[in-house]
Amino acid sequence: MSSPRYALVVTTINPPNEALTMLADGASRLDARFWVIGDTKSPADFALPGADYLDVPTQQASGFGFARACPTKHYARKNIGYLLAMRDGADVIVETDDDNLPRDGFWAPRERHVAAPMLSGQGWCNVYRHFSEALIWPRGLPLDRVHDPLGPLSLAADPLDCPIQQGLADDNPDVDAVYRLLLPLPQSFGPGTVILDRGTWCPFNSQNTTTFRPAFPLLYLPAHCSFRMTDIWRSFVAQRIAWANGWRVMFHGSTVWQERNAHDLMRDFADEVPGYLHNDRIRATLEDLDITGGEAAMPDDLMRCYRALIALGVVGAEEEALVAAWNEDLARLA
């Protein structure tokens, strides 16, 4: 990961564990800066060689307006790690979670332009069907779309610009509480790469995700919404703006396996209800939204999307001020 310059971003409330240690070791070997963002529940004595750990007071003293405005006890504080990576000069930001253990492939160089099969079709796509024959679907996919067949596959004549790339996770993949309550785990995925065409919607997460510099503004995670939907709704906004820029989203096979932190599945289910009820409304709203496109317009397009989600009542009105703080920090970094 030495050229272009990579950064790795994680947020945690746990002490250093096997996953974080493996991530720190790999980042050190490849000269990638590893940003670990703490929260109020993080251990006061957190220390991990090879990682740049920031507790909440250090985050608030970072000079970023977003760091002061973002609520604590929330996954959206991960945004501060993205800002730090940008300020440090990263060209590519790779993010994961503190319960994902990297395989060798996690450290392989990423290419922004990708030649791979492309899935087409308007509306929802269960991209997990491309990697598995099992009944399995990504968190955030509407439940009434789980059994939909995959759309047609084609191969573009030239590599496509894919500045957002989602990797899968084996053993305990990113599925919703309905799946976890009813269906078997562990599950693993086959290898491969697939690109989603414009208008082909699939949720992606923040657990094994690569973003290249032009798309950095789209990393923004909302804070005033359901905890289990913050990265999913981010993905919907990112897809809509990406298409306006002529970009595509790419999915690839697993380069991590997850040993999942303890979860209360019924609490997860309750936190996912807003998604079960509203994800299709969000898709339709964003699809119909007037998006300018172009990198210069991205901050305005981001604000336009979140104002639309606020108007839908799925994101709190307080989000507007946070998006504004994010955009102001990005402008200072430009």
C-alpha cells in the first residue's frame, strides 16, 4: 500500500484485540497510516503500536469543526478518521471494523479503474447472489427484494471508474437481524468482482470498504438516524451522487473474516426497522432528486441529499448542521 498513499480507518470502544493488532501490523509493514477513533466508552489507556489512536478530547482539539459538533457515543465519529486521513495526504482510504480480521488479500493494491462483469437492471439488486448460492442478502436490502433474480451481466469494453469498492466478509458477514434470527451462520462467499451499473441499487457498508480521493466527500456517515442504518443510508447517498459523476460501485469477494462483537439481535432488529420500512422510499426519493454532478458540486449535492432525507423524516433535522460542518472541513482541506 505504499504508492499511492493509503490510510486505514477504524473506530472502536474496545481495548486492542486480535483484529486491531493484525490491522496495525499490516499497516506498519506497508507504511499505511492507521487511524483508530475512540469514543467515550473507549479504554482510557488504549495503546496499540502501529496505530494513531485519538480519544475524544484529542479529536475535539484536532481543528475540525465536525469533531466538535458530532455527538459522542456514535459510530459517526468515524468521520473524524476520514478527515484526519485526508489532512495527512491519503489518496485511498480503506475502512473496516474492530471485529474484522484481514486476510492477505486485504493488503493487496487497489485499482480505481476496474474491468469486471457489470450487473444491470433498474431498482434493487441482491449482489450477494453473485458470490453465493445460499439464501443470503446484505443488510439494508428491502426484504421483499431478497428473492429477486440478478439482472443481466455484461462486460464493458474499457475498465470502469470505480472509486468506491465494497469487499465482503466471511464467517459472520454483514446481514440484517432477520437473517441472523432465522438462518444459519457461518457463511462464506466465493471469489470474484462485479460492478453495479447506474440505477442498480445495492446497500454497501463501512466494514471492508475502499474509497479513492475523488469520492472522499461521500464517506460522510450521518449521526442523527438509526445506528444500524448510518452506513447503509450513506451508501444510498453515495451511489446516487456517484452515478451523477459517471462513477460505478464495485463489489469484490471477501478479504476479511468477522468474529462479531457481542450484539443484542432484538435491539439490532429494532434499529433496522426504519430501514425495513423506508429504504425503498429513500431510493425513490434520491433517484428523483436533481443532482448537479461534478466534483466541485459534490458538497452541495451531499447537502441536497441529506435535506431530502430530513424531509422524509428518516434523518433528524440536526443532521443539516453536521453536513455543513463536514463540508466546511473539506473546504479547508482542499
